[in-house]
Amino acid sequence: MALFLDGKEVLSSIVMHGTWMASGTVTLPAVTLGGAMTLNGQSFDAGSGSVLVSTTGTNVGFIITSTQDTTIGAVLIVKQISASPAVNDIVGSFSFQGRDLGGVTRTYTEFQSLIEDATSAAQSGKFRWVTYLAGAWNEAMTLSGAGALWTDLSVDTLTYKVSGTQVVGARVVDARCDDAINSGDATTDGVIDALRDAMITHGLIAAA
């Protein structure tokens, strides 16, 4: 806000103390807050724009703190209000962005929440992890409401375990198995033992 006299600006800033009361809509220019801002349960309406929290610090950002001595801490809610929710609607997402070497801001990864079933009181949802590979969208992993995990990425040099016991591992190559397959003779000496040893190594069966 500026005050002009005879066409000249004589006041360009205002210092406010105490409680500032206003009725109707008040539009302010850029404001620097020197203390805490209390909304007292009121909503903050950004209209059709985005709310930008900017900082010049390192490893600092947006913090939500709960001071209640309870078993549940602060909650961050991302909400989508729709009159006609449908399967695969993205309810909310967290997008991680950065600049490329050309100085253009790009999305590199994204974490999304999607609707699986919008049925009233029987809703289902899933998570989706999106990565960008060579500049293109890549649906890297999803986790369904039933707990089914899907990924399009290969897993190298790892084993899969159930309750700490390996159930899937690397494929096993055994010459005795190859001889039986190539000859069509399933009774070749040593084939049964070879298959058993391979399955034990692979994790499909347990050793006696």
C-alpha cells in the first residue's frame, strides 16, 4: 500500500501492531512477516493459484508440528473434492522437481494416490510410484489396496524371502538337467537329483 500526495509517493510501508480487524476482502502487496501467523482454524484460500513456500536455506522446508501429547502426531491431508469420483482418478500426488542442465524445471519422480473403487463406505485405493526415464513417464511400481505389489523393474543379485526363508533365487544351471531335456529322456540317471538340488538352491523346496 502506498500513500501519494500531489502525485508523489510519500508512504510505501505500514507497521501494524496488536490485532488488525478488517471486514470484506483486503488485498495486500508483498508482505514480509516478522513473526508467527495464526489462522485460528480459518482456511487459507489461494484461489486458482499455488501456495509457494520459498527458502534460501539448505535442507529446510515445510514443517508441520503437533504439540499434543497423544499417540497420533501431525497429519498432512491431500484432498480431492469431486462430484463424480472414478477408478484411476488421482486423489493427490507428491511431485519431485528440479532443473535440468538447460535451466528448465522438470519432474523427476512422483508419488501418487489413486482410486481403485469409489463405492460409498467400501472405497479402495492404491499407490503408484512414477519415475521419468529418458524424459518419458515410467510407471515403476504400484501397491494395491489388497497389498499386491507390482513393479516393472528387474531386481538383480537379490533373493526373495518369506518369513526370513528364501523362496526364489537365481536360476540354476545343471548339465544333467540339460542332457535329460535335450535327449527327451526324463529317466536319465541323476536328473531327479539334479532337479532336487536345483530347487533347493533356488529356494522352491527345503532341504531334508
